[in-house]
Amino acid sequence: MTTHTASLREFKMPDVGEGLTEAEILTWYVKPGDTVTDGQVVCEVETAKAAVELPIPFTGVVEALHFPAGTTVDVGTSIIAVAVAGAAPAPVEAAPAAAVQAEPEPERREVLVGYGPRTGSVQRRARRTNGAAAAAAPAPVVAPVAPAAPVAPPVPTVAEGERPLAKPPVRKLAKDLGIDLRSVLATGPNGVITREDVHAAAATAAGSVVEPVVPVVEQPAVAPAAVPALPAPNAAGDVRVPVKGVRKATAQAMVASAFTAPHVTEFVQVDVTRTMKLVRKLKESGELGAGVRVSPLLLVAKALLTAVKRHPEINASWDEAAQEIVIRGAVNLGIAAATPRGLIVPNIKDAGSRTLSQLAVGLGELVETARQGKTSPADMSGGSITITNVGVFGVDTGTPILNPGEAAILAFGAVRDLPWVHKGKVVPRQVTTLALSFDHRLVDGELGSKVLADVAAILEYPKRLITWG
């Protein structure tokens, strides 16, 4: 490796989460010889919690990329060398075995969950000072769409060597659909590429013109993750998917939780007909605010928060070192979300202090951020109690595993029309099944039963939100 001089700066892999030890380099936006400026994004990495873009903290000329895309690098390891602005770049000798070449990358078959295999070489381009070269797109993963009128084929919107103008969520969408932003016709202000532009380009590339439609399911907090593209099968017909990033961390956490905390799960069926009527009324009236999305999950969340307020001991964690039960002051409500990168549990900070309208806004923001794949490590840290919405998959109930460090998790099942005894008669009612798993070290059967019973009682008679809240 080149001997460091006063003009050479090394940028090390930072800890972008809380105590994370490694991250995988997903995409490089620069190559040796490119000029970079302080604050410019040079690469995207994935940690065990989220995908994050890394800005470089100084200005200069890229000397070397020490690792190719797809490499998992320990926190604190130098990933890029930059000659500071105003000084001649130092010569670059042979890099370590893992160092990247300035030539196009060879085909790579490793696949991160939610991304298709790269089917060819990746051309690195020169970039503007204020932009980054577009990364090669993975194999397309197309969400359900609806037909629309034909549109003109996309044409290039930027000159060679320039980076198209688009917001991070739009870049993520283009990556998922396998669209090169350089070929997309921009219709946004000042030549900015919009989500609709990307969908139109994807339709043309697929041979049929389509209009973007974001599937909206009535009950879930987040849309189900797109089916990830898989690697090609081997000679025996087996498909091997590398376990890394979010999926690896989830697997480790679930094993630790399942074999550390003694789980107990209780179930209850609830007539939620009145709750579903209230959901419809709130939607029609718009009284929670313009553009605020109202769903059954919103009232389930509010019911759980009310039950926690009545029984604060459920909002707790186990301190093994101190042999103490820690009852949390704030309720950070986690919502389990299935994403293309795997299961994540972002949480709404201090959800217990929010009004119904504020809670609805918080859920909406959580949904949108998760859909865009931009949930930050901070949003997934510090949760104290969780809801998992298995009803979105048509599942009645389950025995959810605790999110590590939490005392309880509530599963919300599908809402179905079932025969039910109501006012002495068997009539069709809307019924769901709730399941509450809890850590029996700090939550006994009485406490767990009271919390679950309170949630059920509120959902059966949602007016209790007023009298109990």
C-alpha cells in the first residue's frame, strides 16, 4: 500500500449505528481520479440495521478504493484514500488483495436479500464535483402495476460524466426496478427525475407501458416486501442465498431472544366491529387532519399504549448484569415491518405521549420511510414494546418472538366476518385474534393477562380510549 504522506487522507468505515462492528459496501459512487468535495456521498453501505450513504469529510482527488462493492468491512478500516485538494496525488501502488481496480468490475453473483444478481460488468464514470456516478442497477423487481396510456420512450437527460438529478428514494426505486437513471426522461422541476418517471422507464424497458400504482392494503402498517430475486441454482438445483446485513442480524437477534427470554404467549378473540366502524368514520370525517392515513392498526396501537399506561410494568427490560428489571419512562412503540432487506422494527419515540392524530402521523412517516428503504439506525434503536401485524398476510394469529431487550410483543391478526353472539343472538361480526408474547422473567401471568385483556376491551368498545386514556 502507498506510504502515507501529508497530502494523503484515509477515510475509515464509520460506526453508522450504535456499536455496530461491520458494514457491507453496496455501491461505490466514485473511482480513482475523481474529485470529491467535503460532504459528498462516495458510497452506500448496509449495516445490520439499514442502508446508509456515506459522505466524505474532506476535499481532494480519489487515490484508491481499498475494497470492491460487495465486501464486508470492519468499522475503523480505511475504505478510500484521497489526496487532499491542492496537492498532487500520491502514486498508488498495488492495493491489498481486496482492493478495487479502476477497470469495470467483473460479474458478481452474491446477492443481498432484496437485490437481484448483477448480470454484467459495472462501468465506472467520471463524476461532477457535486454528484456521484450512477451505480449499475440490479435485476428488476417490479411491483404490481396497472395499465395506462402509452408514453414516449425515455431519452437521456444528462451528459456523459454527469449524475442525474433525483432524490434518494427515487434512486432506490430505480435500483430496485433495474433502471439506469441516465436513460430516464425527467419531468420534475429543474430536470429532477420523479418516481413517475422511473415507473414509466421501467414499463418501456419491460416492453409494455404502465402507470405507477403503489399497492395500498387496508390493514398493514407497511406494504409486504417485494419478492427478492434469487441467485441461479447450482448443478443440484439448490439455491444458496448469502446471509448478511439485516437478515443476518435478525437471525442472530431472534435466536438470542428465543433462547434467553422465557416466552409465554396468550391469545384472545375480539369483536372489533365497533373499532372498524370508527376507522371508517375517522376516514370519512378527516378529523385527524388532511392527508393523515387512518387504519385499524392505528387504533390497535392506541389501545396498546393505553393498556401500557394502565400497567406500566409491561414497558420494561431485563438488566442481566445488574439483575434488575428496568421499567422504561417512555414508550417507544415498535412496528415490525417486512422490507426487501429483511425484517426491521423501527419505533415511534415516546409514542405514549402522542394524541391519536400525532400517532397517526408517526405511523405514516414510519410506513413511508420503510417503503423507501431509508429507515435510519436511530429509528430502530431503543424500542420498548412492539406490534407485529400478521393480519396483512391473512394470518389469524401466531406466537411472536420478542424483539431483543423488550418485555412484550403484540400480534394483530386478520379481521374476519365470523358468527358471533351479540346481544343474545348469533350474528355476523368482525372479529380478530390478538396474541401477546412476554418475557416471563419480568412479566407474570397476571400482568400479561391484564394488558391483553385491556387491549381487547378497548378494541371491542373503542370509547374506552376516552374514559381510560
